[in-house]
Amino acid sequence: MTGAARRRVARGLAVLALSTAACGEPPPPAAPTTSRATWILEPPRIALGQVAVIELAVVTPPEQQVRPFAAKGEIPGFWLLETEALPVEKQASRWIHRTRLRVRARDVGRFVWPGGHVQVEGAGDRVENLPLDDLTLNVGSQLSESPERLAPFELRGVGAPAGTRSTLVAAAGGAGVALAAVAGVVLIRRRLGRRKPLAQPTREPAAPPWIETRVAFTRARSQEPREAAHTVAVALRRYMGRRFGADTLARTTEELDAATPPFTATSRWPAFVAILRGLDEFRFRPGTDTPAVADRVRALVDEANAFVEDTIPPGSRS
């Protein structure tokens, strides 16, 4: 086919397309929209202390409504900072409903954001339960500013003052007693469990909160500075929650500073928040592997430990 012939064929096809559009023939019908729900995570990889956005996106046919999504107040490994229902994106063939959740990673590891069902209201008061899969979240220990570092940074190995070794020995001894006490309780529970009928289970009282807090503080003394600061901050928050009934796990340090503390913790609250602020300074910033930083984190560990020991009921100190 010559070049002139090709041009004539092209012109003929263009005229045919224009004539078809002029006749007003409707476009082929769009496929019906099927309701579905899914999670969207940004960023896809989360570092310890980082704030991430999780969106629940629900696609429905037009004129359908999604019932409000009730996020749990406490999700393993995360603090829930904010929940916001976004405006509905209305298209000709579908509506997109989105709920945005802002979270902050507070633990390292692999966690699962639970799914379940999302309820959609259609015509005639019809309610449809859409399945929502679980969302797997992986939290790294840091942003890897020093990828060449292979060994953990030990707090007690950098510029330890003269009295540190004896302090650590005493702390380790206290932790050993605490661990032995916990192990004894577990052993007694197991033996009692063999004798009791399974039809009438009983709930054993939990160990005092300062026991597990002491163990966590001792573990922090052998960790690198950033990880140690995180371990102490989480343990201190949990201690205040159990000891005074305060809501400390789902709030940022700034929110705790502005909150009204429980009556029994009023006088202790400023010191508690001040320690958290000091720990946050090293939890959420790079460059925490210097001797000066290690000394400062070690001092914060000692300060947090003294705070806990001072708040233990007098009759329970050992």
C-alpha cells in the first residue's frame, strides 16, 4: 500500500468515527460497581517512633453510605493518635468512602491491625457486611543511619563512672530476685492448675507493676541508647497506667503534659512527663550512638528507676 493510500484509509476512519459520535450513540455501559473494603498504609515501612497514616478505603455503588468505623483505642505496637472521616469522593459509577487513622509505632516487631467487617447501608435499609482483611505492620528498630554497625551499643561499656559497676550489680541482683519471684508464682499457678477443675477457672492476681518495671529497666542497661530509651519509656508508661490507673499508652508525651492526671498521681505527674520528654529526645532522633548520649540515657534510666522506687507503696518495698 502506497503512502497516499494509507492517508486515504486514515481519513476514512476519522470520518467514520465522527459520524458515529454525531449519531449520538451512547458509550458501552460501565461494569457494575462491587462494594469492597481495603487498607492503605503510608509509608509502607515504619520505623520505631514514626507516625504513619492508615486509610480504610471502601468502594460502593452511588447513593450508598458506610457506617462509621470504630477503631480500637489500643492496638498492639502502636498508639492511635487520630481518627478522621474524609469527604466522600463521588464518581458517576462509584463512591469512595475513606477513614484516615494516624498512628505512632511504639514497639519493634511484626504486628497485625485487625480487620473484621465494614457495614454499608443500601436502598431499603439493606445493610451489607463487607469483609476486611487484617493488615500486617512491620516496625523496624531505627532508620539505619549506621548500616555498617553490627554490634549493639552497650550503655555500661562507654565511659561508665566509677560507681556504675556496683550500681549495675545491685540492680541485676534486684532483677534476679524479681525474676525468681515471678518464676515461683508461675510454678505455683501451674501446680494449682493441675488440681483445680477446668470447669471453674479463676483469675490469679497479677504481679505488682514495679516488678516487671524493674526487669525492664535492668534489660535497658544492656541495650544501645535509642533502644534503651524506648524500653524505659514504654515500661514507665505501663507502670503509671497500672499503678495509678492513668491512660498513658495511647497518648503522646505532649498530650500527657496537657492531660489532667489521676488524683493520686497529681504530685508525681510533672516528674513523670519530664522523664518521658528526656527519653523522647533520644528515641526519635538519629545520632544516638555517642558516649555523651549513652551517659545521658544512662542517667535517665537511673532517674526513671528512682521515680518508680519512690512511688512504690511503703509496705511493698523490698
